[in-house]
Amino acid sequence: MIDDCTALILAGGESRRMGRDKATLTLGGDTLLQRALAAMRALFPAVLVSVRETRADIDVPQVADEIPAAGPLAGLCAGLRHARTPWVFAVAVDMPFLPARTVERLAALRPDHRAVVPVCGGHTQSLCAFYAAAALPALEAALTGGDARSLHGALASLDNVRYVDEAALRELDAGPDDFFDLDTPEDLAAARRLLHP
């Protein structure tokens, strides 16, 4: 158990490419949200779900975006504001294969940093990363101060970010499937094949 951290499941995306709410997609008999909740509850003492607007069908604490249509940065800021721990682990609801060992090994890299962010396949995995509560002012400034409201751009405004590159991920025994995310119906079909080869 990572006791000084709250898990924040980001489930407020528009799912444009998928064509339907990703949180409700089923994989292995459970919805993606159910899978994420089970995985995060096994690792963290508290779990929040980030949504655009509160939903009656989610029976766990929710945080709603305070700035509409502001993307995942708004969800992250809302989660950091509501968490009662010095750290938040933000994870997208559509990452069904993230193993506990990868999360635990990333958690061990937090000392002296304000964020710990994996980089896989040349892509910054900002929706599978640890953020310190102390990073909130800089992230909120990025959210309210610019038109882009990009989480990647907001990360650039933080000092002491630990980017975990692919070589370091290999040393942690983390691979590309750990960060597999479902953006399209084809991704969902591929996930089902990975689950039942």
C-alpha cells in the first residue's frame, strides 16, 4: 500500500475516437472503470474518480472539472485540490493492463521530485504518473493562464520532474503493454486479444 498517495482515475474524457464512454466499456467481464477501481484500491488508501460532471452511476468519491472542456489538466487539478495526501497518482481509466509492480516502482522514484512521469514509445505518459500536491499552484497557473491547457505543457512549467525513459523503465521491468491505452474500437479489440490470446 502506498499510504501517502491518493489514486485519481481520470474518467472524464470525451471519448471522441472511441465513440462511446470508455469508462463503461467491458473487458474481461468488467467495465474499464471497475478494473481501474479494483487495481487502484489494492495500491492506495483513497481513490477518487475525475469526471466532467458528477455521475449517479459511479458509487465512489468523484471530483468534477471546475473549468469545462479543459481536458485532463482540469481533472488533475481537481483531484489534487480534493486529495488529502501529499501525492496523487493519476491514471487514465482506459489503461487496463497497468501492473501493480510498475506503479510501486515508479512510486519509489518520487523523493526530491514534484512529478514522476514515464516515457514510453517516445510518448510522455502524463496520465499514468505521480504528482505532488506541491505542484498544484504551477498546474493551476497553466490551467487558468493559457489557451492550450495542455497537461504536457503544464509539466514543462514544473521544476524537479523525473521523466522515466524507456531504458529506466526496462530496469523497472516495465514494458509497452503496461501503458497500453484504448483510444479506438480497434484498440479495444486488441486489448481483448491480449487478455484472451
